Amino acid sequence: MRRGGRAACPAATAWRGPRSRPGRPRRTRGGWLHEVLIIGGGPAGLTAGMYCRMRKMSALVVDSGRVGGQLVSVYGDKPVHDWPGVHDIIANELAQRLIDHAKALEVEMTGNQKVEEVTSGGEAGFDVVARDVVTKEERRHRASSLIVAIGGGAFEPRKLKVPGEDGLSEEALTYRMPDKAKVAGKKVVVVGGGDSGLESAQAAHEAGAKVTMIQAMDRFTGMESNIDLVNRMEIPRHFSTRVRQIDAEGGRIQAVWAATKGVSDPMRLECDYLVVNIGAAPNLDAVRSWGIEVESNLIKVDCSMRTSVEGVFACGDIVTYEGKYKLLLTAASEGCVAAQSAYLHVRKPQRLTMTDLWT
């Protein structure tokens, strides 16, 4: 009541909706508003979600596939050697631990939703349109800030582009980590000498396959620990060599023809299953349409994981900055930084100095 007994007149134009508890999404005219919407549910995105919740911010993780990212979609049953505190943990298990941790902190997570459109949403900050990859149903979200952590989901594997490659079945060719059940007892050729190729060769060898490696360079380019393991397994390898042709029939491989630098005649390698790990090319058409600056086909960020768009942050394999090093661990670390930057953007807390604390 105002002085004099007159009732205060509520604002006719403002509609704030029902009050929500701190750290919970707030209902607005356009739908539920989260303080942070995280696009991508791999290690970077999940860690960002956890740290948002530690700051008592409402956070929603949206992934176009299964939540867990490349840990589940690429590595699966492969051991992860470089996660601190756990030695040789299986990738699927590590993904589940991250998911369980996020659930314990009440991070909202949803899979099979591909983000198609991001626009400015006025009071909300951003309107996000996603589509269910199974039902094709449109889903709409609102958020005060965004963290882009799409990682491997934005990458398309590079192909050999040689005769015989197109038309091969999944039982004969993969551009990812091979399924041990599919390669057991087979003649497997692994193309690529980086960490992915080395790890694929290890996995196939452990499954009982007869493995041969082909590397275009004159040496392996992966981590020394992976190279040492392949050397101990005594896996045959051909350096300075490129695949020229694949002999196949009915979607099945019979042989791979490869040419070695300085050798006139190509060699024929018997093959039942081909693994191609020669890198991946990012597809950032959607990101560009959101107005985010891209450099060398990656999202450009500063040391705080800020992008060129106010209120949009990014982390994980999809970002680039000086000194960038792609590891699971650094992806998770960047997720923490992105979450902190989103917190500062949304909550705008008072910055205290030492003078403030002691006076």
C-alpha cells in the first residue's frame, strides 16, 4: 500500500512470470529461460554445465547425439590413458562418470537435439531452435548466455578420395575407432599415423586382428606413449605411403593398393576391414550463421573463452587460440573457464578488491 491508503498500481507492461528458485530456469512469455544453454554434451560441455551449477546457475546441455560426446560416439570401449587420477579407464565409463556427476549437480541434459538456429531474444538474450533428430519435432529454448561445445559433432572425417572407397559398407570401412567385434580375426589396414590411427591399430591388434599401418609421412606423429605401444606390438607399418585404390565387391573389401614414395610399383595389401584416421574437417556453416567469428575453420576465442558475440562462449575441440592443445583434459578445463565467463556475464557480481575486504 502507498501512503494515504492508495493501493500501488502494478506495471501493466512488465511480466516477470512466477518467481523461480535461484539456479532454476525462469518462466517467461517465450518459454523457460535458462541462464546458460550449452550446445554439446562432451567433456567440455558437461564440465561447463557442472561449473555453472556450482555457481547456482540454471544450465541446460543440448547434444545432437548421445550425451557424452566422442567418448561414447568414437572411443567407446577404448581405454583413456590421459585422464588424471584414473589409469586406463574405458571411454564409455568415463563418459558415464561425467554424466552422473552432472546429474548429481542437477544439470539438465537432453540428447538427439540438433541446434539449427540461434537469434537474439531480447530479454532472454538468445532464442535457440533445435530439432529432434529422431522425430524431427522442433524444440525451442531461451537462454541468457550460450556456451558452444560442439567438439567432434562439428567435424566430418576426411576421406581418401580414391577409387573403390564410395559404396563400402560399415562392415568394411570406418573413419572412427574400430569396433573390436567387427575386426576380430580380420586383416585390418589402418591409414593414418597420428594418435587416432595409432590407437585404432592398438585396438584392432588387441581384438586379434592382423593389422598393417599406412602413413603418408615418413614417421608417426602421435604421442610417444602411443608410438611405443605400437612398436611393442610389432605392428607392420609403411611410411611415406598413400592408398591409391581399393578393390571391393558388393560393399566388401578384398585388397588395398598403396604406393610408397620412391618405389615404382604399388603394393597390394590383403584387407577385410579398412580404418581411415587421417583427420577431420570442421563444418561450421551453422556457427557462421549465428554471427560467430571463425578462424582456420574453428571458433576464435580469447583466454576467457569469449567469442566475437557478446554473451556467447565456446570451449573444447571446436575452438582456437594461441597455444591451443587438443586433449580431453584441456577441453574440460576450457569448459570451466567458459562457465566462469558466462557467470560473470549473466550475474555481473560485484568485483571485490583486497581493500574492500579489509576496510
